[in-house]
Amino acid sequence: MVDSLEKKSFATALAGYFGNFKLSEHATGVGFILLFLLATIVGWPNFLQFRNLTNILRQISYTGIIGLGMTLIIISGGIDLSVGSMTAFTGGITIFFLNLFPGDSVLAVILSSMFAIVFGSICGLFNGLLVTKGRIAPFIATLGTMSIFRSLIQYFSGAGNILSNNNLYADIGSGVFLRIPVPVWVFIAVAVVLHIVLNDTRFGRYVCAVGANEQVARYSAIKVQTIKLIPYVITGFTAGLTALLWSSRLNCINPSDCTGYELDAIAAAVIGGTSMSGGKGSVMGTVMGAVMLGMINNMLVLGGVSSYLQQAARGLVIIVAVLLQYNNKN
Amino acid sequence: MDIPKPPGVVPSADIILSVEGITKEFSTVRVLDSIDLAIERGEVMGLIGENGAGKSTLIKIISGIYQPTAGTIRLNGEVVRIGDYSTAKNLGISIVPQEFNLINTLTVYENIFLGNEIRLKSGLLDKGTMRKQAAAQLQELRMPVKVDRLIGDLSVAEKQMVEISKALMLHARILIMDEPTTTLTGHELETLFTLMRQLKAQGVTIIFVSHKLREVKTICDRVTVLRDGKLISVDTVDSVDEKDLARKMIGRDFTQVFPAKKYRDGTDVVLQVEHLEVRNLLHDVSFTLRRGEILGFAGLVGAGRTELFEAVMGLRHVERGSIAIEGKAVRIRHARDAVDLGLAYISEDRQGKGIVQNFDIPKNITLISLVEYVKRHLIDKQAEGKKASHYVKVFNIVAASQKMALRYFSGGNQQKVYLARWVDTDPKILVLDEPTRGIDVNAKREIYEFIHMLAAKGISCIVISSEMEEVIGLCSRVYVMKEGMVAGCLTDEHINEEEIMFHATGIKGRKAYG
């Protein structure tokens, strides 16, 4: 008797859950599962191998980390096109800094790691000040700094590779911990922290409010300009992290590295359900978005599709994701 | 056949436009009640009434923007159906809106021809002809505006000239001007009147919507008074004076129930503002607020009441003047300073400046007081939800779920959530700007009761309202503003519609600035 009652209530709960299930609210999750199944079939059996999966995660973690910061910027109503150039710029300067220390010094590696993060944050701060103090539209301001950062690193490197003299440095980017590459751990850690920042802190709440309606925020005594500035600094921080991971992976930086990272970062956020008009988005969505982009590439490679078509598939996924999210609303 | 004519119908004159039995209902609210009005060819007809009397609705029906629920419109004696604004324009009816529909980045002639561009056979724009025609018309109207100037570079008066010119370009025979003088200064006003007389001489019929009685007396031939959606009177301007008109505009029964007023005669001044100046908006504004009182700010739309409190809240740049709270001089540079000093301001623009549409109830309520809910850097969502439940109960907010985005709620419930947000900041001074705009009668009554409840707790309330009965029913003292200044302060039995209207329209009290 009791048993059947419990079963019944469980069944009703389940029915209730799926009865209220709205595709538009879970578009990212559903898309993720479908894509995973598709990739499993297309890439059978190689796709499901642990090595392949960690490889996908490693590949997407560089732009993924930046995408997490980008998510905050987009929610606040802005955009940052300079992140790719910023990453190459920061990575290059960091190696110059590293080479100031002779030999394989551990201290040099630690200091350089901190240097990369601080330097990236400063680049982000510069973008943020252009947008908030300079009142330049984010698209334009960061289009400008995108050129500036790229041009500077090309100038400083003499258009050649910037090589590190420190062999220990390479242990960061190519390191593996508990069978999972270090960049993936960093990606997970940043995602968890920013997820909490967005959902559970005053700052996160205010970022959403400013992005949803700046006037309302202003009339609610929120320091709008400060709230708009900080996401740029955070994104600079994430670009600094990626610069560190990327430059230490091969222990060198090419001045044309990381070109187009901004598009992957934005795509991850958009596929993850972040609204380009601001006010709404999720960090976990961006994680899924980034992984989905990685799965598509991997699937197409395993399926033997021409690499020229990969970009088309990626574009298609972005469009479908946005169609699912926005058109179901009406 | 000796049927008594309704007041709006003139038996034998040359009638260009007449409306017969025009009624308009929005859902169940009747905003116009069988209006009969006949307008003579070539006259300037004044259309006056309080906010919400039905002036705008009537002109929107005449210009095809709204469809009447019942009634007919006759143009030159023939029944016409005006389905939309472009039909009205084709029939020779044009409107000069209160808010200009001009594009700042286009030139004068491009704006005049916007939507009616002249094209060459090739399909390209015939700029030469358009420029020439626009120039010819501006010349004819003696408007000193160059056709190649950008709208953004023009003064308000010049923009209005362009707007009028745009309306006339379509060979308008009936020109409706919706509150055209609100933004004009003395000299510009003269220019407008000269232009209106000229148009009249050319046989254009003008409907002049206003609530400035002196201007109506100056420029109009006849004047129609609307009140509560009903036609009250049509008179020739020579047969009535400003006071008659003011009385006709007001004088309705108090239909809403207000809680009994409680007078507090404490002399304890909570807020003192002196000689406040905001460029082009406020001139030498001073007032005092006492502890626990409900103070009213009345006046016509655009009198500067909203701007005054935005300035006090640090949302506008104050050029001169001082603010003291509980006797201490304070500087407020940012809304945060104001909140910290115990000030709260509920904006009249609930959608644009008040609620966050896609936030749920708890997030909306704690938006300003959020710091109170932060424990070790993280928001205590349980405490947040509990507080929200508290306000849902106290303010009787009807919600299927607290987790629903606010956009799905009715205006009344949204307003209560908005009110709760500011009450949660624990203010000493609460400013409510049009607190009952766009909400139903029951929610209105509840909000009046909350205001009394808050005042009883010692919170000093300021109510800005364009609905006179609201100010009269709630407040123990009322400041009346006119054109960015305080025209007077009314107390006791002087708080009545007549006194307020006299001050708001400039018949009584402090006269124009300078």
C-alpha cells in the first residue's frame, strides 16, 4: 500500500517534471546530449576513448577559459573582441619576462605565472576603462585594442617565435594531473568559481541587473560603471591564464597565435544560452557550449570529413542553438 | 423637430469635421463617453482637460491611431472611416505630436519628406526637387530654417517648425497640435502663435490641445472642455475667463476611498531643500518635509516634479542649492549616497527605471538592500526568499510563484514589488512618483493604505501625482509646481482642485521665472 503510494508520487513527480519541461529552458542541455550521442555514433569506437575525451577537453580549455570571462562581459551588456590578441600579447611578454631569469629557476616559473595573470588583467582593465570612462562602444573599443595588442607583440617578437629558455616552464602547459591535463583542471576551477560569482554574489546579481536594464540599475543605486568595468578585468584575467597555459605548452609563442579565439569564446557563450543583448546567461552553459564546439570538431575529424567543412558545421550549430533558444520563447 | 442640440454642435456654420457619439473603451474602462463635437472650417479649436480627461484619446481617434468603440466621424459632411494614420493624412488630417517624430541624423528636408520621398524615374531619390519644395514651404510659412541643416542641431522651437512643416507638406486641412507649447519659451511661443494665425489665414483648421489656459485664451476661437471622458462645454473664448475654464476642468466627485487623513503637527524637519537649480529644468526650488507627514507635489506634466526628486536622489546634476537631512547639510553625488542617507525614490517609469523584467520577486526586492543578505561574500538565498515571502504577505502580492519573472505580473503587483524593494532599504524618506499610474482600483487603494501605514511608522512620504484627487485625498500639505518652480504651498482647506489648478496653470502663485 505504502509502496504503491510512493511509486505513484514518484511517477507524478516525474510526470510533473517532464510535463513542465520546456525545451527552450534546457536547449543547451538537450543539444549537448544529442550531440554527444551523434558523436558517439559517428566516431565509434574511438570517440568514447578516455584519451580522446581528455584531448577534446584540452583543446577547448584554452578558448573555454576565456569564454567564461566573456560570458560575464556579454551578460553585462558588452563584448570583448580583443581576447585573442590579448592572449598572444600576454603570452609573449610573459616569456620575455621569464627569460630575464637565468637557468631553470622554479622561482622564475612562479613569478612568470603570476606575471601573466596580472598582465592579462591589466589589459582587461584597459579595455574596461575605454568602455566605462571613455564611453566608447565595447565593440569599437575592443576592435581597436585587438589590433593594438596584435601589432605590439608582432613588433616585439620581430615577427618570429618567442622561445623560452626555461625547461621547467613547459611542465605547466603540458602537465597532467590525475590523468587529466592541467588546462582542463584550470578550466573546471575557473568555471566553478565564476559560476558561484555569477549566481551567489552581489556582484554577479548586479552584472545581470546592469545588462538587463541599465536605467533600472542606475535608479537602484548601483554603481553601473564599476559593475561594467569588472567583467573586462575578469576576462583579462582569464586571457592571462590561457596565455600562461598556451605559452608553456610549447614553451614558445608565435605572434600570430590565438587568432580568432574571440569568436570561439563568444560562440561558446552564445551556444550556452547567454543572450547577446545582455542580462541573461550562465557560466555552466558556456562550459557546455565550449565542449560542444570541441565535440563537433572531433566528430568531423573522426568521421573523415574535410577540415574545410568544420567551420561550416560549427556555424550551423551556433545558428541552430540560437534558433532553439530564442524562437521557442514566442 | 425640436431636438435640443448637444453643446458641441453648431447648427448652421461651415463644419469641416464633426464627431458624433464617439465612445472609446479600453477593455472595460470607458475613456470617452459619446462625444459630439463639430469644428468649423478655419477656426482654432482649443481642447482642454486634466490629465486623463480623454484629450489624447479623442485626437488619436480623429487621426486614425485608435478606432472608436462607437460613433461616427464626418469630414465635410460625409461619414469617413479612418482606419489608420496614413488614411487620416490622405484625408488631410495631420498631427503634430507632443514628442517629435524626427530623426536627428537626417536633414530638415529629409525629415519633411520621410516616408513620402519623391523619386526619379531611375528609382533614386530626387533630392533637388525635395529640397526645393521644402524650402518653398518653409519660406511660405516664414520659418527661418535652412533645409540642409541636421535636425540634431536645431532648437526645440525649430524642430517643432519642421514637424509642422512635415504635417502641412501633405496638404493638411486639419492640423492637430498636441500640447505644442510645453517645451517653448516666451519668444518661441510668440513665433508659434504667429505661425498659427498665418495658417488660419490660409484656411487651415487647427485643433489646439493644451492645459495652459492663458494660451488657449490667446490663440483659440472656441474652446472645448473634456472631463472624465465626457464633453463638458464648448464656448467661444470671449465668453469665458480662465477661472471658469479651470472650474470646468475639475469638479468631479471623489469616487475613490482614501484612508482618513492624520495630521501630524510635529515641527521636526526631516528634509530641507533650498534654492535648488538644475539647468533648464528647475529654478530656485525650496521645500521642507516633516517627520511622518505625507507631503504632496502637484502640478501639470512637465512641471519639473520628477526632475526635482531625481536631482535630490543624485540622479541629476545639481548646479546650485542645498539639501539638509535632519538638520545636517549633505552632499549627494550618486544614488548610493542618497540611499545611505535614508532616501528612497520610486520612479514614475516603472517599466523603464523600476523593475527588472526578467528577475523574479526576491531578486527584484533585494536589488538595493542586497548587501544585507550577503554572508561571507555569498548571497543567503534562503534569507532572501524568506524576506520576499514576508513582503508578498504584507503587500498582498498575488503571485503563482515567487520564482516567476516579473514581466508576467500585473501592473499593480509589479508596483507592489517595486515598493517593497525600497521599503526594504529601511528609508526615512520615501518619494513616490505617480505611485498608482496604470494600476487597477483595488491595487490603488491598497497602495494608499501602505502609504498611510508607512507614515504611521514615522517614514516621511512624498507623493508626486498628476491625479489631483490622489494628492487631495492623501496629503496634509501640497506643493504645486509650475515650469520648474514651486508656485505655492497649500495647507488644510486650501488643498482643493480649484486652488491646485489655479497654481498649476499660473492664475495664482509665483509667476514665470525671470
